[in-house]
Amino acid sequence: MIKANYHTHSTWCDGKESPRKMIQAAVAKGFEVIGFSSHAMLPESDTDWVLTPEKAPRYMTEIRSLAEDFKDQIRVLGGVEADYVPGGATPDRSTYAAISPDYIIGSIHWVVAPDGTRVPVDHTPELLADGIRDHFSGSAEAFVRAYYQQQRDMVANFDFDVIGHLDLVRKFNVKHPYFDEKADWYREEIGKTAAEVAKSGKIAEVNTGAIARGWLDDAYPSKEFRQMLRERGVKFILSSDAHTAEGIDCAFDRFGEAEEYVQLV
């Protein structure tokens, strides 16, 4: 397997290191490919940790320049992690055509409630609990079902390459339990989502980010969810969702042989 990480953040969004430092760390750890995937919510621009329409071209210019600088040591790619917010941001190739990303990761970090409020999925356990209480009538099941419906809508309706951290709703569920991952209704939701992913032909990532940040001792998606995807022919990439140089290969030794992975470009 080629050692590659396509889900990498830097100081262009909420990462802690410059792109150059992230590349140097990847070289030191024996990577052959590093792909940057700064958070983006185009056409919106009111969140300080995402690429804006003004920042996005400058971001890509820097990544392309670094790719040339390091071309004899590692392949450097420029992508985006594009949020899907119903009624707002769209992870579609047409939305990002001006910067010609090498690939697009489509992700969900907010669930839009019936009253139109955006409830954060992974910001803090407290904000998540408040959002479920105030905007989903206290029903974690309703929130989680809405999350997966939003995932299926994103997968079915937009042109992108990789689905980011498919079951991000699990992030706080070990240290701050709020739903039963063995419940029939939950297994039904991930089964329907696996079928939609397979139908789309998109790639799913095995994402080790929650391990690096100390929330889980498992990757996204869960072992059961990965099995559902695999049985339906879905292909995987391995990603660390790195926000620090230290975490760029988090749990790659553990998950590197656990699945078969493809290369993006």
C-alpha cells in the first residue's frame, strides 16, 4: 500500500501547523503522498476556520507552489473538505471550479433541525446536548436520524469524491453516551446510508481523527459500518484527519492492514 494521507488540515483552516511543516512531517514519516483538505463552506464565508471565496485561491496557490518545492520527495495534492449545509454550503465540483481542487471530501459538521437551526455534531458534548434538547425535542434518535438523512442527501445529490467521517455522530458517544449504537433503528440508518454510498460510487474514508483527539479508540466509520460498506462494494481510503504534524499517521499501523485502500489521483 502506498503511504498516503488525503485528509490534512493546516493553518489555512483549524490546523495547528503550516502546510510546509505538515509536508516535512509527512516526508519524515515516509509518506509518498500528502493531500491537503482545508475546511470550506462555499459559497458561505461567515465562519473563521474555513476557506472563504477570497482565501481559497491563495490557499491553492500555496499548495501548488509547495508541490513544486517538494516534488522530488513527496507528491503534494490540493483538495478541500467541503461542508454540506442544506440551504447553504454545497460540496459540489461546480462550487469549487475556480480553484480546481485535485479532490473534494464532502462532510457534515452541522445537522439542520426542523426549525432551521444548525446543530453542531462534533464541537463539544455540551453544545450537542443543548442542540438536541432545544431543537430536536430532546430526542437523540431524531437528531441521529436527521444526520444520516442529511448524509444520504449529500451523497446522492452532489459531485465530490470522498465521504468524510461517515459516522461522526459517534464522536462523543463513548465518553458522553447519548444513543445506543446497537439499537435496531441505528443499524437501519447506517444500512440505508451504506446502500446510498454504494449506489453513488463514492469513496468512504477510514478516518482515525477521533483516536488522535482522544475521543474514541476506533476509526470512523465503525467496524460494523465498514463491513456494511465493504459488502456493498464501497472502496476506502485511509485518512488521519490530521490537525497536527504529530498526528499525521495516527493509528496507520493499526488500520493500514485492516482494509484494502485505493489512491485518489
